[in-house]
Amino acid sequence: MQDTSKQYNDVIDTCKSLFKKKMTDYGSAWRILRLPSLTDQIFIKAQRIRGLQENDVRKVDEGQESEFIGIINYCVMALIQIEKGVVEQPDLETDEAVELYEKHIGITKKLMEDKNHDYGEAWRDMRVSSLTDLILQKLLRVKQIEDNAGKTLVSEGIDANYQDMINYAVFALIHLSES
């Protein structure tokens, strides 16, 4: 579990560094995005990863890693949107956005640690392609919940699905770094 925690932190450090740089370049323009728009951005990235895994020919010189990083960062943005709501104009400075990023990653990492304990690090025996499929499944669930106006009868909410997607993407990036 100790290795997992360090590896998790290393992946998140990379993701957070990119998030900060994009905040410097673009500000918090993403704060105007509604949840379905963020979900669609994550879906595009997951579909591209699946395409990269299935196709021999690549026409864009970017690999799976950058797409998994994008999934993590868009999921964090979605969790921030759930907490703060959508706005009409960008309203977060970089420091506040990073603080919120760290808060939501902290909650998500704790969830990973709890599940990882109970599941005995089963993800370590999974393929990256399976983690991609799980992300796509979670996205379809989120889309259905969004279509149901955010209401569920017995299932966990949208936030839990975004957290699971973050954790699956982190696991995929750990696998890719080890291969």
C-alpha cells in the first residue's frame, strides 16, 4: 500500500502541475462549463484512449498518458463544479483553484485507499484496457444520471463516479509507467 500511495502522489503531482500551467494560460474559463460538458470532454478523452488501444495507426502524436491526465483533471474540475456551481464568468484565481484541486484529490485518494484495502490492490492485476473500459462505463452511468436530472434510486451519485474515474486513470498511469 505504501508504494501505491507514493505512486498515486507522483501521478497527481504531474496532473496538478499541468492544471496549474493551464490555469496560468487560460485562467478558470472552465468554470462556465456545465457538468454534461465536462462529462463529454472526459468521454472524448476515454474514447481516444480506447482508439489508441485498438488501432495500429496513429495520426496524432500523443499517447494514452496525456489523455489519462486529461481525464483526471477534467474529473477534478467536475468535482469543483459540483461543490461551487457553474458560473457565468471565470471566478477562481490559480491559488484557490489549486486549493480546491488538492481538497478533492485528498478526498478521492482516501476513497482509493479504503477501496484498495478492501479489494487487495486487485487493480494491479488488471489491464490498462480494462481500466479504460471501466472509465467509459462510469461515463455512461454519469450521462444517464445527468439525463435523470441528477437523481438516482439506489446508486451512488455523480461525484462518486468522477472519483472512481480519477482513481482508474491514476491506476492506468501507474501501469503505463511500469511497462
